[in-house]
Amino acid sequence: MKGKRTVLIVDDDKEIVELMRDYLEDEQFDTVRAFNAAEALEALDREPIDCMLLDVMMPGQNGLELCRHIRKNCDLPILFLSARGEDLDKIRGLSFGGDDYIVKSATPEEVVARIKAVLRRYDKSEKVMKSEWRFGRLVLDVKAHEAVLDGQSLPLTKKEFNILCLFAEYPRQVFTYDQLLQRFWDGIGDKHTVTVHIGRIREKIEEDPRKPKIITNVWGIGYRFEGVRA
């Protein structure tokens, strides 16, 4: 990790903010503090931020909603910090666009280590930026916003491409109908909204959409991407 980085710490608990500020500055990070979503957005507009440590449960706009808002315009590394540590909570945080999900029982040293790890991943991705993700016959060109199957460009809509990229970024992870609905439709719609779009994607990427092998059903829960990245 090169250069001095700035971490935006967002939490309504001032003791946690001050504690993390001390530990981060001891590790040669600059820090900016915010105690709610509005202050966090003001900080992002005011100065360059390299990473955000974001509380989930805050009064007003919570951390998940703030993350989803930021993700519409920015690829800033975001690590959730939450008192809730159930697997479904973690999956929900990641599906909203978080890069990591840390339970507040973690030591400050662990939090700092995971911030460093996320920044290293971002540094690496910027250097090698794989414009391409390869999954056998399927290739996703992220920069060009294009999907190619057996050398032929697929006529995916923007939303279809973004859904496919989310699956491809987290192979084998199950995404529920509600998670997909929240992420891509702001929670407006129902299960049918999701199934229709998945059906359209399958029509374009599956050899036999009636027997899908790339995006499979996890019955009663949602969908899973089965591709293995080359």
C-alpha cells in the first residue's frame, strides 16, 4: 500500500469513532470523522477519501442505505462495522455493496488489518484491472460493459449486465430475492420482478435456459452463480 491514505469513519457512537481514529492514525492513516449519513456525504464531497469504515445501525439513514446510495456513483472501498454478526446480516451487507463486514467484537487491530487488506485488493485491481473476467465460454468485460459468449457479444441491458457482474464477483454465493430486489430495484417490486430479469439473462447466457448451469436456483431462497473464474 503506497502513500498515506484517508479513512472516513462513520458511526453515531463517538467513543468508537475516537478509538478507531487513534488506532488508524497510529498506523499512519489520515482520518475524517462523521456521526451520521449526512455528515458522511458532506465529507465525501469535501475531500478525497480512500476508504470508509461504516456503522450499519445509525439513526436516520442507516449504513446499508448509505452504502447503496454511494455505490450508485462511486467505487469507494466500504467496510461495514456492526454489532450484528449473523450470517444473513453479513450477506445482506455484502449484497448492498460492502467490501467487508466486521463485527464490533473485533479488536481495533483486526479492524485496521482488514482495512489494509481491502485497500491492497483495490490497489491490485487498479493495476491489473481486469477489464475481463473469464468463466469458460463466458467473458465479462467490465470496462467496456460487455458480455461475450463464445466470441459473440450478448445484448444485455445495463441492469442485466450489472446483475451478472454481481453474481460473477461472488461465485457460489447465494443471493436472495429480497437482496437482489433491494440492490437493483430499491426494494420496489416483488419476487416476480427478479425472476423475470434472471430469466432474460438465462435466455442470453445459458445453453438451455430451462436447465441452467451458470445461474442456478437455490430453491425457496434465490440464485447462485456457478462459474469458475479462469
